[in-house]
Amino acid sequence: MTDLRDLKYSQWFKGADVDGDGFITRQDVLQMGKRFSDARGDAAQSATARRLTEELETFWNQVIAPMDLDGDGQVDLQEMTEGFRRALTDPNLYQQQIQLVADCFFDLIDLDGNGKIDQSEFGQIFGLAGNIPIEDCAPVFAALDRDGSGALDRSEFHQALTEFFYGNDPDASANHLFGKIAIAV
């Protein structure tokens, strides 16, 4: 584990702590999904929103809740960082650990349903729902659009998440996916 991954995890924690109380709870995890559904204009009853809620429940139960070492029903930054350090060691486990939730988020971000995320969709969802400054969205999107097509396909999206959660490269394009981090050179 490197300091870089700790910085990335801390940035992700800020977004996941929806109510800003310094802890991630089951409610925060579900609110994350609601933010994205609301930004998309998706009703809570839509198939995509329901699927996201189900996958986030699984994500809470299988990934985040086990990090709650003191059993208080909430995960602080230290518990989450240590939990990610233990759990996210092998990118080959991405499919079991992150992919299902990521697929739901991809479907929500893909506002027009064309199977790709364009820069406008990326900015709208990550900027509005992800609480990332809108000016930070364009350069992150450009770096993630590896083939220069002007859109992220599902493969590029998964590659970015793999790079973010498992990667140690300070020059990786996905380091700032959930907001700009200060990388020491």
C-alpha cells in the first residue's frame, strides 16, 4: 500500500460520507446512489435505481460493513482505509468487489442510454452528484478517454475504477476520478 492509494481512498471517503459527519454508514452508501439517481432524473422506482440500491446494499454488507471494526454501525476514515488496504489488494478481484456496483453507476451516468459516457454526462454526474468541482471534470474525462473517441465505454470506465482503487502509479489518469488529490512528487 502506498500513500497515493491512501490519498485516493480519502478522496473517495469524502464523497461517500454524504452527510459529512466523518463516518460512512449504510444510509450514506444508499444516499450515494440516490444522489446519482436524482442527478440523472431517475425515479427511485426505475429499474436502474432499484438495481443500484440492491447492489449498494450488497456493497455495504460485503465491503464496507466488515470494515466496522468497533461494531458501532459506522466506518470512519481510518477503518475504511485499513479495510481497503486489506480488501483491495488484487485487481483480479475487481469483478467480485466492485464491478456490479460500477455497472450500475455506469448505467446511471449514461444519461442517453447509448452505452457510452460523454463529457457532458460525466461532468453532470460526477460534478453534481459526486460533488467534484465542475472545472476538474473535463481534464479527468479527457485523461480517461484513452482512445480519444470523446466518450468512455464500459471498458474504459472499468479500467479507470480498477486503476483508482488498486493502482499505485502517480501518473495514472484515474487518480483524480473522485476529485483532485495532491500527489507529492
